Amino acid sequence: MQNQLLLSLVEKYGCPLYVYDANKIEAQYNRMINAFSSVKNLKINYAVKANTNLNILKILRNLGSGTDCVSIQEVKLCIKAGFNIKDISYTPSGVSFEEINEAISLGVKITLDNFSILEKFGEKYPNTPVSLRINPHVMAGGNHKISTGHIDSKFGISIYQIDEIKNVISKYGTTINGIHMHTGSDIYNIDAFLKATEILLNVAKEFNTIEFVDFGSGFKVPYKSGDNETNIEEMGLKLSHRFKEFCKEYGKDLTLIFEPGKFLVSESGNLLVKVNVVKTTPNIVFAGVDSGLNHLIRPMMYDAYHHITNVSNPDGDKKYYSVVGYICETDTFGADRKIGEITEGDILCLHNAGAYSFSMSSNYNSRYRPAEVMVYNGKDYLIRERETFEDLLRNQVEINL
């Protein structure tokens, strides 16, 4: 987005502020559809946890996307956003069986990832179709915390436990209608992904009732100039060819499913913050801003890189700064960054903030969460109001002591 537009949005809606470019989301969705266009049955299920704003969900719904939900609350958000029940998939981990019951009552597609729940499911819902999340034991992802397909991961049923799966489903007449995996996030090594794909296809061969194969996602987007990213077009060519081969081997046309989250929404988002103070020390010049890890925790939690620019002075002489937040602990958005000269009151932009940013925000230090704005076809829309003091008190119950 152009700097003048971002500055005008700050003037209109205040700061800090999340801004999303809905046209970028459309472009990313269409890019993925085009990459796998040779596949007869393709379904993109947006990973809702990346950004749960109802208006983002509606944009994707209108494009034809389905959704991947990891909680019953996300399922309800998707229903609220107008998704058809048949387009909502529910893939939880470690939830109570009561939540599974609720998902069944809502009629969404369910994927299970452990024997305990699979056995309970078969006993209560005999002859009911369900899909399985498989752990392929492949290490893939940009950070150990977001690598979910390795042997020590809590996610999925091990590829070495297929016989045990068969014992459980034969006991209750359970139909396995799909096989699923998700190896991790920030994957740009296509060969690693294809290795896991081959493992999953081999698992699918073990069941003769499969209707779809769900490869998850985790495709990497660039965070700075020259950064690695998943070549989705190359991935599309290679994986589509293999999938079509597999369908012939299997004897019917299966549906190919992906669950992109970050790939669809990350690059659409910017977090705009105001510089409260420029603090010079013997070693570092700090730019302290009106935001913190309560609004964008990824740099502190995952060592994630978010490019930072000075929207107020984009062409200024570049100097080195550490951009830090106002939270009362170490709270760094970016250390030793070369940014156009910063003065107090300037507006900085943290790029690639569309995924796992607002959705992971909190009221830590009793701070308010920001407003959210969506820009679509040249028009801006307020899609979440800025919190107020009343919001902090909303669910507290004050007693007389």
C-alpha cells in the first residue's frame, strides 16, 4: 500500500492500526487456484486461525474458499460469516469429546488425530465417515514451534500405527473418508513437502473409502527483499502431476485439499504504529512505539522477521534503530534495523502482519487491542473497533469486600 494512503488511514482511524489489503488476499487465492488448475477436484480451505475477522472470512467465502477450523468457536465464526456447512472442516487437537459432539451436531466435516477420540467417535457414531490426521514424521517448517509433522509432535496419528487404526475402525464400522497432514509453517523446500506427500499417499492406499487427501499447507511467504518463499507454481506442477497419477492408481478422482492461512493473508496486512520516543544510549538508538508484543507477538515468540519502514519519512537518510514496544518486559519488533531517519510522532509500518498477528493479540499490561481496517477496491472499511476501558471490564465481576 502507498505511504500516503496508510498515513490517511491513521489520521482517520487512529493508531496503532491494523490495515488489510483485501485485493492482495484475492490475488493470493487466485494464484493458488491457478497453480493447481490441472487438478479436476481442488478445494482451498482457509486456515481460519491465521486471521478470524468476519470480513476477511467473507472475502474468502465469496472467492469460493472453504475453511479449516481448529476450534468449535472458529466453526461458529465461519457459520456466522455465511459459509456453507459442507465447506467447513474441523481439525482439532486434544479437545474434549463434548466439542466433537457439538461439531457433529453442527454437521461440519471432522478430522481426528488420536486413538482415544477415534474410539469414542466410533462407539457413539457407528458407520459415520471421518477423516484422519496423520503424522508423517517429516521435519519441516521455519521454526521448531511451528513444525508439526515430526516424530515428537503432538499432532496426528503416527504412520507406524496404521494397523491400530484399522483395528479401531473395523470394530465400529467407521468409514475413513479422508487422509490429512500438516507438516509445519514457512516451508519453502518443495522436496521436503513432496517427501511428506508421498508418505501420505502411501497411507491413503491402506483405505478403500477415501474421498479426499488434505495436504495442509505451511507455504512460506517472503518477509523481506530476497527472502526465500515457496514457489507455488513449481509446487503446483509437481504435486498436481503426482496427485493425478495417484488417482489413477487408486481408481477414482479424489479431491485435493490445501489449508493455507499465512499464504493467503500474511502479505495483505500492515500494523501501523506511532513513535512515542527516540532514546539514544551508548550502544543503541531505540524507537519506542505505541504498540508491543500484546499486538504482534510473533517477533518475540518465534523470532519472526517483520520488515519495518518509516511511512512518515520513507526517503530519509537510513539509520540504525531497534524498534521496541511499550510492554513492561523485553519487547522488540526489530533490532538493529536500517530505517529512514525516525523522529517522535512518525508512523512506522510493520509489514506482513496479516496472519497470526491480531489473532494472537492480548490485553497484556491492560492495553487495548487496535482497530482493524480493510481496504477493498480502493475503499476503506472499519472492520473492528478499537477497544476501550469498558472492554477490559466487560466480563469481570466486581464483588464487595
